[in-house]
Amino acid sequence: MDYNQTQRILIPPNWKKYVTYGGMILAGILVIIIILTAFFQIRPEEVGVITRFGRYIRTEDPGLHIKLPILERLYKVAVERQHKEEFGFRTTASGIRSQYTKTGTASESLMLTGDLNLADVEWVVQYRIADPYKYLFKVREPVITMRDISEACMRQIVGDRTVNEVLTVGRAEIANIVHQEIQKLCTEYSLGLKIEQVILQDVNPPDPVKDAFNAVNQAQQEKETLINQARSEYNKIIPRARGQAEETIQKAEGYATERVNNALGEATRFNALYREFIKAPEVTRKRIYLETMQSVIPRLGNKIITDEEGNNVLPLLQMQMRNK
């Protein structure tokens, strides 16, 4: 068998037909791939970011769109969905009764306060993707960067406050300041993230010193209770004593004013009488005598007035008896 005969045996006589069919199948598959990769759907909570050879081209809103197959690439970014990052704990099962674990998170939550105490701070950062372009292309691993920023800001703010402020009255203020600082740095680093809320989930002293810390807090509460009781007694007694002192002072001042005014009035009256007495001594002396007798005689009770000889006494006595 020569070479030509071998060639005729290996190549079927209708090989052109098979090649045509194979080409059509490949072309059909290629067309299907092109159609499937050209059309895409963006869901309502997403936007589509289109790149061509790695370069940003445009952003597509929710709906059905088309792109150049193979040449253009699609990135779907959920801009309306709220994301969260947990610090100091992790959620293992969510639901009505969520379950948490602190395994491997001690390095995130243990912090040194401004008065050199330790606090175990757990918090949550809720955020959205505000700028898909910056989120995808400006910074590598923007979420990890945001976590580092959050932890740095929280440590800075907690380090400026006492442990009592962190555990009690200062929690809302700390969360608000940390929120502002994280957003400021995210904007500065072009992460494309909008911080919605920072929530201090739980703040406790570390487990090894929790009992001692609770004892100190109880002692401080008892101290505050005693101080408040003392202030209450002080507020009851001191204002009452001050009121009584003011009342006594006012009475004394009123009495002094009355005595002075009476003395001045008597002196003025005496001076007026003296001036009248100087003008007519006899008349004034007689008037004073008569006024004095008019004032004194009614106080004497039964009176008998006679002349030098004592006449007409009985009729006067009988008249007095009838008047009784």
C-alpha cells in the first residue's frame, strides 16, 4: 500500500461537509457566548461599573444594559446595601437570639484609657459604598483599610478619656467623635465609603480585673450616695438658718427704725411745745395743765370736787349714784 492509498483511507470522502458543520457549530457557540456576555442585568440596589482593558469607562444604573463582549468587564457594586464591620467580637449566628464569639478578637478590643486603665471595647461600624469608582480603583482592599482606620480612631478617642467615661457617661460622645473621624479619613483616603453609624456594642473591664473594678465602682457609688445625703441635709438646714437670720436682722432693723422715728417725733413735738411756750408761758402752762388733768382725771374713778367750804357735796354724790 503506497502513501496515496493511505491518505485516501484516513481522510473521509465528505470531510468538507464535516468541516462546514463544525465551523457552524463553533460560530453558533461563539455567537451565544457573545450574546450572553454582551447583555447584563443590574439589580435595584446595585450599580454596574464598566472597564475596558482595565480602564474605567462608565457607570450603569439598575436595569438591562449591553457592553462590548470580551473587551469590556463588568463590576457590580451594591451601593444601597448597608454593610457592617464588627470589632472585638464576631456574629456566629444571626436571628432572634444572635450568637457571638470573642475568639481571636482580644487584640481589637483591649484598649488603654487616659487614666492608664484597660477597657474591653466592642463596637460596630455600619457603612455604605457611596462612590463605586473610588471603592474599586482608588485603594486596594478598602474595607480592610477602613477597619484599620476605625481601630486607630477608637484607640485614640478612648485614650483621651478616663475609664469611667468610657464605661458610663461618655459612650455616646465617643461613638459620635469616632464616627466623624472615620468619615474624615475615609474621605481623605478616597475609599468611596460613607459611614452611617458607629455603635458601642459593649464596654467592660477585662475579665481578670472585673471583680476588683466592680468593687471600686460600688465603693464610688456609696461615696456618691453619702455625699448626696450630706448635701441634702445641708440644703435643708443652711437655707433655714439663713432665713431665720435674715428674719431676725429685719426685725431688729425694723425695731431700730421704729425707736429712732419715735424719738425723732417726740423731740419734734417737744421743740414745737417749747416754741409755743416761749411765746406765751402762762397760757401755755395753763393749757398744758388742763390737758394733763383732762387726761388724768378720767382714770381716778369716783371724784368729789368741792370748794374751800365744802358746800353742795351731797347733791353731787346723789347725782353720781344715779349715774351708776
